[in-house]
Amino acid sequence: MADGYEFVVVANRLPVDRTTGDDGDQHWTRSPGGLVSALEPILRSSGGAWVGWTGAPDDDTGPQEVDGIQLRPVPLSAEDVDRYYEGQSNSTIWPLFHDLVEPPVHRRPWRQAYESVNRRFAEATAEAAAHGATVWVHDYQLMLVPAMLRALRPDLRIGFFLHIPFPPVELFMQLPRRADLLRGLLGADLVGFQRPHAAQNFLQLAAGLLGLEPDDDRVAYEGRTVVAQAFPASIDVAETDRLAADPDIQREADRLRAELGGDRRLLLGVDRLDYTKGIEQRVEAFGELLAEGVVSNDEVVLVQVATPSRMRVAQYQQLRERVEREVGRINGEFGAVGRVPVHYLFQSRSPAELVALYLATDVMLVTPLRDGMNLVAKEFVAARRDEQGALVLSEFTGAAAELEDAFLVNPHDVEDLKRAIIAALDAPPDDRAVRMRRMRARVQAHDVDRWARQFLEALA
Ligand code: F6P
């Protein structure tokens, strides 16, 4: 398109996966996920494009169209992936923004790579966008892009949304070159966060670090007004509901239950294998309940899906080793031939397979130590059209502010985890149904379409 696109989404990853067809050829297919399904209609109707990385190093894929979405790949070399993605994004910013659950690592070459990759994203966006277009930049990997893009293209309307927590002032202050990151975000017209206190942290930093004078939810900066507000992210409720109503998926849920031992109660965890998700603490709590005889291998089973993630980063490899050792220990100590207490799957599962698991579950365990939102909690709720199943939910997730009828828990406290698991298992069916009904009403009324629409209306 010679004149550029009216709406451009910018995210570290393109919304596609590379698959190999029956003919042996490689194809791109649209990846599942709320963000892409919410933005797809807008991308189609407004003549939009998506700028991002394919996920493979040294990939020279050119512009593509997949399912009617225009893709503008930004290539990353193996060194870029090492320094910008695994380094600065996921070994510095990620742990620091998640309350130092693991210690952040600071390296000058990583910061340089982060800056140069952000510049390439800004340049690719400047090239793709039409005059006066709307650009929506996503997440912590690209916090310098708004200011870089504004310098190149002052005619654009620029929004930024942070999907992860924004840290308290004293933690943000630990970052080397912290003021640059803040100025990067201030390049946007609207900066969106999951929770109101995150927006307040950001405005407080603008005052403390840059001497700006915020007024309510906005701040004047370089002759413009920058607005900082909360927009809690959500899921594609209609799609989850469609899967949950599918008789094949319901049959698969029945099969899973029978396979796991029909009369055993099922506990489920579904997470990326990430140290922020509290998988270790959850497994430890379950192990203690077994050791104390509060639950037995004949009564209860835990299925933990741990999706492989960022496996080249040392902290993720170490986490995997610790979790797998503990699962092995628990199964060795409390298992029987043909019946183990923990089924651990270090695998990715399709949305349909996950919904079958959600439907088979008695108690869903969503217990991150820190999480910006947590969409798995919302997916579980959206899948339970039968109004059954209980949710144990960490107070340290953004979702806890919306799903107050969950069994809320402090995951840093193993005793509290054990208490919440037992409370959820023992809750009378009508109590579970009342809680589920209220949570479903909330999620249904606040789905991902509404989230995207509200953000874009505020930006317009
Ligand atoms: O929301 C957090 C986030 O890092 C997204 O930006 C990202 O797409 C997702 O989690 C998965 O992480 P990654 O892209 O590093 O595999």
C-alpha cells in the first residue's frame, strides 16, 4: 500500500506461527490468542498492519498477508535475540517489573541492543503508517518505541499498553538509564496499564525523575498531554464459550476425567513455565497436603501444564530443573503403579485441549507470585458454562481485582495455599455455583473486544 496503513499494531511478536504442511512446505498460520482476535476486525476494516518479529533468529521473511492481516516482520539476528529479547527484556525488565521474584541482571550491551532493536521497530512502523494514522505499541519489550516513533513521525496518534505490572517507584529507580525508559513511554499520547496503581506509579515517576507536574491521570510533556489510565485486559469470551459448548470437547473432558481416575478430584494448573507463576510453591503445597494425609493419591490428582517458555534463559532452565525434581519426588513418595498424584506436562496445548481440561477440573489453581493480569483465570471462568468448578486465585494478579469471588490466596505463604486448596475442594456445590456465576458475569461483560475498543476510543 503506497500511502501506508491507517492502523498499525506494534508488538515484539507477530500474531502467527510457522507450521509445516502435509506437502512439507512451511506456512504461516494465525496464532490463537485474545489480542489478535480482538484486533483482527479493526485491522481488516481500517486497512491495518502488524509490525513484529517472527520468533526465529536470522529470519529474512518479507512482508506477508496471513488471513487478511498485513504483516511487517522486523528481523532479529541471533545476537539481537540473545541481548534484546533474552537479555534486557527477559533477564532485566521482566524480573524487575515482577517485584524481583528473581534478581534482575544488568548488562550494558543488552541495553544497547534493546535501544537499537526498538529503533528498528520504530523505523519499520514509521514506514508502514499512513499520515495521521493510529499506532498501538504493546508491552515491555518496546518501551522506547513511542518516543522514537514520535521523533520520526509527529503526525501519528500513538498509544502504548503494558501487559505486565508496572513496578513501584523504588524498584523502577534501580534500572540503569531509567529516565530514558520513562521518556520512551511519554512519547505516547495514551499509556495504558492493567491496574490503576500502575498508572499512578508511572505518573509519580514522571514527577520524581523528570520534574513533570501530573494533574489527575495526565501530564503535560513537550507541549502535548500524555494520559495514563488502567484498561484491564481480557479474553475472547465468545471463542472460549464456543469451545466449551462443543460436544467433542465435552466428551474429551469426560475421557480425561475417566483416564485420571473417575472418582478423584482434579486440581489443574496451566502456565508458561515461568518463575513468576508460583508453580514451585503450588507443587510444594500439594506435596505437603499429601505428606500430612490431608488429601490422598486416591482422592485427588494435580495436572500441571507448564508451557515451555524462554528456555535459553538460565533462570528458566533452573526453574524447570527444580519443578521436575519436586514432581518426581512427590510421585515417587506418594504414587502407586498406574496412579501418580502429579501429572506434569512440559508441553504446549491447543485452546481446545485446554478447554477440555478446564471442563474436567474441580479446582483451578492460578497462583502467581506476581502477574499483570492472568488470562488463564478468565479463560477457566469463561469455559465453565455449567457454573461448577472452583478457582483458587493469587491476590498478586491483576485478575484478583475483578474476580473477587475466587478463593483468594497469598501464594508466598504455603500454609495459605494449602488452606485455599482445601477450602475450594470442600466448598458446597451451591457456594461454588454462586461464586462462578458472579465471576462469569464479570468476565462476560468485560471481554477483549471491550478492552480494545475502550483503549482505542480513549486514544482517539
Ligand atoms: O504479556 C507478557 C508476554 O511477555 C507477552 O509480551 C508475550 O507475548 C507473552 O508474554 C509470551 O512471552 P514470549 O513472547 O517471551 O514467549
